[in-house]
Amino acid sequence: MFCHLRPVRRLCPGKIFPYWFLYSRALSGAEAVNALRPFYFAVHPDFFGQHPREREVNENSLKRLSAYLENLQKPGFKSLKPTQLMFYVRETDQNSSDGQEHFSTSGFRAVKFTLHTRDLLSTVLYILNSCSLSIEHIQSLNTNVHSQPLKEATRISDRPIKWDKSYYSFTGFKDPDEDLEQVWRMETTLTSWLDNNGKSAVKKLKNSLPLRKELDRLKDELSHQLQLSDIRWQRSWGIAHRCSQLHSLGRLAQQNLESLKNAKGCTIIFTDRSGMSAVGHVMLGTMDVHHHWTKLFERLPSYFDLQRSLMLLEDQISCLLGGIQVVYIEELQPVLTLEEYYSLLDVFYNRLLKSRIPFHPRSLRGLQMILNSDRYAPSLHELGHFNIPILCDPANLQWFILTKAQQARENMKRKEE
């Protein structure tokens, strides 16, 4: 037993932790959030709008991380179970000439790590180091910082101490490896989740069948009465909520049928705001009253005029870019109104007119591009279309499209197959 405890005498805290780490004051919750800003910027789900799977992983991991940080700040806590997290970290170019971080064309990388720290400061350092992010900004958060370089913080995880099992038996401390193994054994799998929730799901489905039939009936009646192409919902409201929205539309049809006839052939979408979407769907804001809906249906003819102008603007952009088709993909782009999308196209078109990029006419026919307002650099999507920022440098845009055109055609062909 003595031989197992002997290594304790040789441990020198200064060699494992930098001195500023040992003697610095504890971080507050607000300081921890501030110190983790580079991390949040690199993993925030809003930057993964075109990657739904990675976005969902980061959302779930951020929730678990938030719970872990909250538990660390609770008074009287003793220890936390090891928490395994996975994040998709955006690759950024931190050496750009304008001093800003730009989204790298390489996309993102997956990072996995397990939290088993006991205070906020070590947790923050461990997260930043695991994601290969800078920790230099943390020095300003501590008042009693020694002159030891911050780079020594990386020594925390360089040489982890591997204690013998008898050490934990003798001291009574918890073995982190055993806790981690237990977490892995208890981790929910798809099969176990289905086994636990299958009967409940069948019961709920059976109870909801009458309401679902009522929803289908209301939808069919309104679609036939107003000669609509479809009725959809942008958010996953419950069945009862959807029935209530259709009842509201039905009452409006009884009161002002002539105005609603302007929507003939259109798709109506219940969403958070009223207007017309970038693809021409009539959006009914669920928080708006009948008066707002009526005004929207009365303005539909002017929206149709704007839609024709938008299509003409897309054709003009296509002519300037060698025949490449400008498209709007609902599943991959932010939800925009017709006015917002027209404004983006107009800004991009005017920039192209000023630069006059030389593209051979019709050389890019068959290719597609979408416009983005939240990106810095152009990229090629795996489905074959180009993601083009509206403020992209024209010279870089020409070079990127020409060098990636063949790859884009191959991606589109693979998508069709």
C-alpha cells in the first residue's frame, strides 16, 4: 500500500499547473462565459444552418455543457459525473489581413472530450485547449497572475496521473474511469429509447386520431374552397394548435371571401410573421389578427408584381455570370420574405455591374448558385450548388467558380443519380 502512495511525495504542483493557475482567484459565472466566447463563436448552432446534423449535435452538447457549468457554481457540490461532449468546431482563418476571423472553406472539424474538472477556471481552460483555441485572453480575468507564460496551461492535460486501483480503495476517492464507464453503459441508444417509449407513443397516436382526421378535413375543405396549392406549417405546432389556425382562416373566408380569392393557386404557410416568402408562399403570422391577414390578401397582386421583378433580376444576374442559375432552396437558406430576398439580389446585382466580371456567355449553364448574407467566402455544396456571399470579392468569385465548375457538375450528376 505504501508503494502506491509514494508518488504523492514527488508531485510538484508547479510542474503540473502553471503558478498563475494555482494562485489565481476563482472565475465567476459571467467571467467564465466571457472567457468561453471564442469557443461559443466556433460552435454556435446558428453558424451551422446548412448542416442540420452538426447543428443538432452542437445544440445538445451546449445544453449539457451549460448544465455542467451551472452545477459547478452550486454551493456545496462535491463532485460531478464525467460528462462526455462532442462539438463540431468551425475552422476560421485568424491570419486574415483585415484582422477579422473569416470562415474557412474547409468547413469544420469534430472534437470530442470528457469533462471531469472541479472548478470553472480549469473547465474553461480544458475546453479551449481541447478545441485548440487560444487561452491568452484568460490572463486578464485574474487579478493575481504571475509572470508565468499562459502557454504552460496546456501542461494540465499533457501528463495525466494514472493512479493504481488500490489508491482509490485506500483513500475513498472516486475512480473517474469507473464513473466514465458507468456513464457509457447508461448512455441512451436508439433501441433502448424505442423500447422505453414505444408503448407510450402508440397510445398517444391512438388518442390523437380523431383530432388528426379533423385536421385533414379542415385542410381539404379550405384548400378546395380557396383553390390553394397546399397548406403547410413552418413550425411543429401540435395538432390542436393547427386545427385552431385553420378554424381562424375558415372564419376569415366566411367574412371576406373576395380578398382570399387572390391566393388562388398559392401555398399558405402558417408561420411567425405575415407576408410573402422568397419562393412565393403566402405567410400567415399566427400572432396576427384577422385584420392583418385581410390586408395581406388584398396586397397579393402587388406581391405578384414584385415576384416577377425578382425573377427578372435573377435572370440578369445569370447573364452576368455565364448562365449560372440563381435559386432559393428553402431547406438550406434562412427564411426570407420576398422583399428581403429582392433586396439581397439587388445588392449583389449592382456589385456585379460595377465589377463587370468577364464570363463567357452560357459557359456555366446547368450550374446553380444560392446567395447568402451570413458568409464571408464562397463554397461548393455537396449537392452541387455554389454558396455565394452577397459581399464576395468579384475577382475571388470568378476564380472560385471557374476552378470549381467541373466539380459542381460532378456533384449535381451524383445527386441526380
